[in-house]
Amino acid sequence: NAGVMQNPRHLVRRRGQEARLRCSPMKGHSHVYWYRQLPEEGLKFMVYLQKENIIDESGMPKERFSAEFPKEGPSILRIQQVVRGDSAAYFCASSPTRGGGAFHEQFFGPGTRLTVL
Amino acid sequence: QKEVEQDPGPLSVPEGAIVSLNCTYSNSAFQYFMWYRQYSRKGPELLMYTYSSGNKEDGRFTAQVDKSSKYISLFIRDSQPSDSATYLCALKGGNDMRFGAGTRLTVKP
């Protein structure tokens, strides 16, 4: 059973370009979470999606960032008009069921390291 | 004040030492307390989780939660060089999950 897949592993963009980060959850998982990790700052929650639905986007910047999880295919985190401050590691995690009040382990992918020149 | 405070270290110990890693938090709504291990250039992986106050042991690892003090700990006994990694605490309440900054640990042979 393959784990959470993310691609690309490394992405270099110039300021003003668009970045697309992909995440394929573990087989059987229908819940996807995106996190951003900056050095010395830990993981910051960005967005929680279920197939075709955004459940919680309270951690997403209001502008330039968007996420989707279509019925078919991977989840996409899209960053438009990237700036140097967007340089970070972006991790995707998946879980088999909804969060809510119970505990459901989130399995993390290897991350995409975005560098904005 | 951050919701979750964790000393980023770095922490360096000799092989065989007992390691103590800690986090404090401010939101009493957190119910699940987790420790993740992250090797360099990898995604975090869940080590242990506990619900409510108390201790939980798994091999060389012991997780401790004191909800009254809003303080959680991870102890590693007989530390090994392979334990060298960044350890992140994570707390969950409802749909909210918050991570500490992570403590970078190096165990020297």
C-alpha cells in the first residue's frame, strides 16, 4: 500500500510565476490536509479537504492560494504570483475518515520544497 | 502567545542518555496529544498519541500529559543515533490540529 505521494519533490519558481503542488492520498483515504513548514516554525495548517469539498480553509492566505480535491485525481495546492516569502516545504497528509472529535491518524507525504527566486 | 510552545533546541546527547522533550499549550480544548518524528527531508510520522492526562509507554518511548498544567512530554530511554531527528508535538481538539515548532535532537555515538 503506497503512502501519501507528493510531486514534485522540489520546485523552483521565479517571482510572479504559478506553483502547482500535487498530493495523492493513501489508498482508501478521502480526507486531505495541507500544511506549510518554515524553518524553526513547525507545521502550519492551511486547508482541509474532502473529495470535491473544502471543509476548513482557515489557515489559507486570503489571496493567491487555492486548493482543490477533485472527484478524480490528486489534490492540488495552487499558488499564483509567487513571492519569495512563499518559499517553504509544503506537506500533504491524508486520513481515512473525518476529523471531528475522534482521533484519526494523519499520514504525511514527503513534502514539496518550493524555492522562489 | 503561541498556542503551542516548543523549544526548538538543538538538543545534543550521548548515546544511551535519557531524552526529555516538552511542549506547553494554552488552549484547554485540546483532547489528543501527539508526538511526531521527522527525519531530515522527510514528512512527519506519528510516534505516539494519548488522550487526556496520564502516561503512555511504547518501548523506549513514554508520552506524558498533564492537562492541569497544560504540559506534555516525550521521554526517550537508551537513546540511539537513529533517534536523531526533529520531534514535533501536536495537539488536536475537534477539527483543529496545532503543531509545535519541533525540537531538533542529535544522539551522538
